[in-house]
Amino acid sequence: MVRPYAVTGGRTKPGPSGVRFDLIALVAADDGPPDGEALLGPEHRSLLALCRDETQSVAELSADADLPVGVVRVLLGDLLEAGCVRVSRPVPPAQLPDERILREVIDGLRAL
């Protein structure tokens, strides 16, 4: 067993850009061949393999890789900066349609 601080090199923030990964953010492996994949650690490669199989959330990656969420966020920051993964951030609640409008649409469809 390797301590989390050893996996991340003592870092607690994902990369110099300070990107934040929400638990429900979706992560997918990038299609192109990454330049520095050989320089990645075993945990990086494990996360990358999980993302290649299917798009997964940060929480799912943490569970599947058996790593703490904080460690996964730091490792995903490395992978994002290396161009190995794409991250789709969740839609903020303020940008979601109003529930009243959705109910009116459903009622209209039922009336057809």
C-alpha cells in the first residue's frame, strides 16, 4: 500500500492551473496518442485505462481505482494537462430549465 501523499508527490491541488473536478464531472480518454504517457505513473495509467473503457465520473474513477477522491483529482489534473483526458463539467443548477416549464412540456405532450 502506497500512501496518498506519495502517489501525488505531496500535492493536494490538481495542477498549476488550479482546475477543480466536481464529483459528477465526466472524464473520457482523449482519442489521440498522448506524448508523455510513458512518463506517467502506474496510478495515472490505471485511471487512463478506466477512462478508455467508458466515460466515467470522478467518483466512479475513485471507487474503481480504489483511491481517495483527493488523490484522483490531483492525478486527473496531471492527465488533463498532459492532454490525455477530456473533462465535461456538470451544468450549474442556475442554467437548468425551470421545473414549471418542464411540467408544462410534459402536460402538452400527454395532451397529444
